[in-house]
Amino acid sequence: MKYRLLGFDWLGGRSAEPLGAEYQIADDDGDAGARVDPRQRSGALYSAIPVERSAALPLGQWNQGRIIVMPDHVEHWLNGTMTARYATDIPYASAIILQHHTTEVRFRNIRIRPR
């Protein structure tokens, strides 16, 4: 899931890759990247802040993720465990993007609310 979007990286005029922070969603046990790089586990700030200990439930079970954006920091939560936290200096609102790479993912009960 991408949020705090900064713009788009245009790929040869055919499509665009949204640029922004990414709350990683992966099968921690089955995804090749997540198995070897904790920055690719569920709940990580993708490719930047690793998840020290996986909080993801086994494949086929519903996980509960939460992103909390405060004026001075952002927190990633997965199943009641804080998985990443980073400082930010400029709060702003943006669109969010729900995405997947090559495997199926399902979302339900999505809520966006001001704090």
C-alpha cells in the first residue's frame, strides 16, 4: 500500500510508477524477498525500514494493518505490533494506492479517518 505520494515516475510514456512511502504487504514465509530481506516483510517501510520480527499471520488468514500518520512521525502496525516507525517533518494528505505484485491479495474493512 503506498501513501504520502510525491508524484509519478513515468516509464517510457506507457505507464507510471507512483512515488511515495510503501507499507509492505507480503507472504513473509513464501515471498522470496521477504524470506531474505527484513525490509520486504509485511509491515516494513518497503526497502527502507526492516521488520525485526515478523508479525504476519500464516498465508490464508486475515491480517490487520494500520498506518498512523502524525505531524512528526509515521507508524506501521501489523496485528497489534509496531513494525516500523520513522520521523517526518512535513505532514500532508495524499491519495493511497492499494497494489500487489504477482500474487493475489485481498483487502476488506478499509477505513481512513482523521486523527
